[in-house]
Amino acid sequence: LADTAASRFHAQIEIDQTGHRLRDLGSKNGTFVNGMRVLDVYLTPDCQLKIGHSVFEYRLEKTSVDVELSRSSMFGNMIGASNSMREIFALLSKISPTEITLLVEGESGTGKELVAEAVHMHSSRAKGPFIVFDCSAVSPTVIESELFGHRKGAFTGAINNRTGALKQADGGTLFLDEFGELPLDLQPKLLRALEQRVVRPVGSDQSVSFDARIIAATNRNLKGLVEEGTFRADLYYRLAVMKVRLPSLRDRIEDLPLLVAHFLSQIKNEHGLEVQVGYETIKKLQKHSWPGNIRELKNFVDRAAILAQGNRLETKYLMERQELKPVESPNDGALSEAQKAINTQLPYKDAKGRLVEEFERAYWEALIKIHGGNISAAARQAGVHRK
């Protein structure tokens, strides 16, 4: 829109099982439907939208679009018979043999690394290296060295030459996980490296060429970060040549029986445990929200299979009571521990130390549970580094 009041990424409309869903993408001046400002709403035909100073009528055409679905319920190590996953499989089968750069989006635990692995396996680079670089797991002070490499003596502790991840992936694929965590000051250097296909190791005056396909993944809204100015637009467009967004498990809940059967098959092959699962158990599992997505489901199945009695999978082992209830406030747990810590028989320092220790444990257990085991997300909310 040639509208200065509209944000670069203002709002989006997508279709789900309920209807046509409009979401504001953190726009500066807001999105309005029939005169009311909205953040997330399902649209009705012939409603009026206002974005910036621009006003639209929302109508549904009587046209249809054919969506290609894969005939297979597997692609690489990914499994899914739902339409959403089979559509993704069909897309990936087309782009895998190419050299196109891919951006994978989705919540933590949805299987973004499996997408990268599958694309690599079905590409001409399958015999080359597959390198995973987690941008959230490396300290900002050394991430440049880890990506580009360094020369001996480049900084304190650089006792040997080191090959960076970009060069390690030469002839293969580099998977940049949690790409939204990349420091802003490093983004132009990476953009230059991706465009020129050369890197300059830290402490070196010589550039080194590399030939690697780049696949990036994030659970963050990169468009929103671009709008905020914390992520470079040119790097975003360089990576998002093709985008794939993985649905959460709750949005493809019909795939849950297939996934459970797959995990139980893995357990049988690895541990010799043959465990059955009944229809009623599956129905109960499908009612759970699964905030940790497929990763959470796999952890539950692994634990339940080990604890199963009579070789039957039961929900009492899959879902612990505290995980079915709303997460308690960290302050509630901390208060009970504070009461225990108030012991006038203890010196002040010891009583305080006991209270702090119990508070930290209660705080982090609650926060990590809220984020479904995603340590990076918990660290961001708490305002501390992931490490």
C-alpha cells in the first residue's frame, strides 16, 4: 500500500478450520474491522477493513484453487497424513532438488530441523555435510568466530585455527536454527557472506570461498522484528526466498495417532518394549493442547511406555497432574518455601540463601513449563541469556 500510515507488515489473513482469520502483526496504527480495532478476529463476508488510512471491503469470490497434496504420509523423517502436512510434503519435494534458500517457521517442537534434514536428504547435496548451527546456543561474543571461523591468535583463547560453520558446510547444507536470535551487528556480515559466497575468518586478511545451501529456521515473527528494526529487512528477504510454516500439533491433531504409533514402533525397535494404545487413550490425548508440540508428545510416549502396566499405554503416565492444570504462579510456590525458610533458629544469611534457592527453582520450573520446554523462549521472557 502506498499509505504512510500502514506498517510494512501490517496484518495478515489466513484460513483455518474455523474460517478466515485476520491477525494484526504488531502494526503501529492498528487494524480496524467495522470501525473496531482488533488484534485477532474471524472475518465475516462484506465486512469493512481499515489499514492505515486505507479502507477495504472484504468479500469472498466463488473461485477455487487446486492445492497439491503429497500421496505419501512421510517425507524424510517427518510423518503426517493431515492435509496441511501433505501439502508441505508436496512443496518440499519440489524445492528440495533446487538450490533455493528456505526459511522454516513454526513453534518450538514442531520439527523444523527435520524439515532441513529432509530437504538435504532429497537434494543433490545429500552426500555432503549437514551442519546444524543453533544461533541461540552460542554466546554473542563468539558467534562470529563460530560462523566464520578464526585464525590462531585472533583473540585470547584462539590457540588454533578454526573452521567456521559456513565453511564446514561446504558442498552440503547449513541449517541456521533459531535464526531470529542472530545479533543485529552480525547480520550485515552474514548477508555479505551469503551474497558473495565468501567468508573472512576472524583475525585473517584472506577470504575463503564456500558452497553451501542455506536453510534457516525460527520460532519468532521475523516480520515483526523487521518492523521493530531489530532484524534487517535485506537479510530477511535474502533468506525467505521460499517459506514453509509448520503447523502446531494442536492444528494437526488428526496426525496424533500416527505419531504415537511411530514413537511406539521406535521404542519397540530400540528397547524391545511392545506397548499397545487404545482408542479411548488416543481420544484423551487429542484433547490435550500440547504446548510443546511433537517434542512434548514424544517425551510423554517414551515415559509412558516405560511405566506402562500390562503393555497398555495410559494417560495417567502420559500427562502428569500438574501439567493438566493451569500453571501456578511462581510466587505461589515461592511463598510456601519462604514460610519454610523463615526459621529464627537459622542465621539470617542461611535463611536467605535457602529462600533464594527455592525461589529460583520454582521460578524456572514454572517459566520453562509455560514455554513447553523451550529454554530460549523462557530466557527471553526472563531477560537473561540462554546459557
